[in-house]
Amino acid sequence: MDPSRIEVMRHFGKEMDALSMEFLNPIDSNWQPSDFLPDSTREDFIEELKELREACRELPYDYLAVLVGDCITEEALPTYTSWLMCVEGIKQVDEPDSGWVKWVRWWTAEENRHGDLLNKYLYLSGRINMREMETSTQWLLADGFDIGTDDDPYRNFIYTSFQELATNISHRRTATLAKKFGNGHLSKICGKIASDEMRHAKAYKTFISKFFEVDASGVMLAFEDMMRKKIVMPAHFLRETGEKIGEVFSHFSDSAQRLGVYTTIDYIEILESLLNDWKIDKITGLNSSAERARDYLLGLPGRLRRIADRTRIPQLEYEFKWISR
């Protein structure tokens, strides 16, 4: 009989303290947003602020749109945290300091710095209509999200494995572009956030690797289900003032595609990396349904590449309310 999700979660919950220490940084020595921003207590604060604003003056329109979208995505963290706390095997735990509960809380604490830093930087830049950005953030939190995982730990951690890799790519590319645009300060900020996302991706990939060890068929079927649904971005309900739910997300995605920050090819390459990291082609002991799921997964990158070759990226810039011309 296949083990239940709760049994699997309890089994690996005993390892979570060690895994948290491996993949999360100590709080007292970790970087904080203020490390990368002008210090308002110093006499040279105004001069540093002027330098920051000057470095942001020539940042392209699409780049600002992507940076704002990334910031809003990071600031919707309360939604992601409350979702994970309802995952099967976490929500049933009575101990407030159990391994899985502690992981979610400590992961949240580390992620929380990303939105804080980007928000403050964008505010100081002088290029952003902060009220419009803040309104979009409130809408995204109010609207919530539906990533197709329900309360299943397998589907949720497959999703987070994929999504953390996607955010690593996005922040890493914005870092590279910031340097290209002559803003080394912003490049360093985006690079720091990207490094956090990569550590978190490694953690979630490790969770799934461990799940494969005890319930290979169950995890394989969950992986297939997530990829058939497609991995949606956590900000897929993104909207601006006066617009319908999800209205602005496609425009944000178009900006990211035009810049090469996050593209359809990146989606495919993340899938290929997960197939490789989890050694999907070598897993044994699968039932017949899981074998068919594996065949689907191994053939999926090729099918997606054929579709991507026919995809055209819209070139018309959308007028974001977030950005001050």
C-alpha cells in the first residue's frame, strides 16, 4: 500500500531542523535591506540618495515594469505562507515548533527581506508611482491565488521547486541588466535576492528527492499533474487600479519576455533541469500509471519547444500605471 502524504511528511519532519540549518542562513549574520540602502542617520544621506536616483534615471521602461512586478510578487508573501501552512502534513501538526512548521516560518522570514528591499529601493528611485504599486500589491493579497496544488505536499513542493528556480532566473537577469545599464548598486541588490532564491530552490528540490525515495509513484503522478496544468506564476492574478483580476499579468510577462528576463525557453529549461536533478528516467518501482506519467514528462520538453518556436512576443508597450514617465 502506498504511504499516505501525512505519513511521508511525518517521516521526513524529523530531518527538517537539519535541512533548515543547511538551506537557510543564520538570522544574526544574514543580510538585511538596510545594508543596501542609503543610511538616513548619516550626514551624507542626501548625497547617497541623489546618486541612487541618478543611477535610476535611465533605466528602460520595460525594465522598471519587470522590477515592479517582481517586487509585488515578493510582497505577496503572506499569501504564500498561509497557503503552505495549510499543506497536508503541516496543518495537522500540533507542535508550534515542529520541523515543517519551523521551515515555513523561517523560509518566510528570509523571503520577507526581498520585497522590503525592492519596495524601498523603488520608492527612493523616484521613477515609480508608489500608490499605484501599493494598490496592486493589496489587490494581489486580497485576490489570493490558485496554483493547482490544493493541500498536497508533493504538488506544493514540486511547485516551489519550479518557482524558486524561476525567481532565481528573473532576479539574476535583472541583476545582469542593471549592470549593463550602468547601475552596479541595483545589480548587487538583485544578485543577493537571486542567491537566496537558489538556496531555497535547492531545499525544495531536496524535499521532492526524499519523497521519491518512499513514494515514487505518488510523486511521479503529482509531477505529471502539475505539468499538465502548467506551472502558473504566483502573481498570475496581478491587476492595476480599475482593472479585472489578472488583467495586467500578461503585460508584465510580455515585458519580461522582451527583455529576456524570464521567457518560455526558461520555463522549458527549468523543467529539463528538474527531470535531470530528480533522475526521472532512472527511478524504479513505479506502477503502470506512474510509468505513463514518466513517459509524458520526459517527452514534454520537446513538445513545449516546438510550441515555443511558433510563439511571438508582443512588441507594443503597455502603459503601466506603476511607472512615472
